[in-house]
Amino acid sequence: MVVKSRTTVENAPVAEVLAILAGGQKVKQRILRMRACNEKDSKGAPCCGHLKRWYGFGGEVTGKFGSQPEVYRCERCQTLYVPNPQEEPRSAVQSF
């Protein structure tokens, strides 16, 4: 029997912290096709909250990431995420 190697938690990609806002809120860069938060709590368990598109950011976010940034926020821990530069932006106008 041959055992294949698997991606484990130890070698999983990590979303890098880009900034920490004045209120202590972290801003991270999303991993490609990332849909759930990977921020760890005090016990070391991942948050796993869904990332939702967020428009309620203040002047500090617009000052650091542009006038109309594409920002996502975790619904559980409120960590902010900006898109990965290798991923196509999702802020285009949709037509049906």
C-alpha cells in the first residue's frame, strides 16, 4: 500500500498581514481562491468565518489601499482582507 502525501496544516499557505489599523484590526492579503478566514484565536484554532465583501470601511483603509478598494471582512472576527494581486478582481460591473 502506497501512502500519498497530503497538504497539511503545517505546510498550508498563510495570508500575510499587510497592516494593523489604529483600532487593532488586522488587514491581510487573501490567498488565491480563499473563502474562509484563517486567523487563529488565542487557543490556536482557526476562525473559519466566511469572507464577505465589505463597504463600511473608513478613511484609514482608503488612505492605505486607494479610494475604492476591494475589501473583504470576516463575519466572525472582523479581520479585513484585500485581494491577492494574482487573482482577477471581482468588482467589475455585471451584466445579464
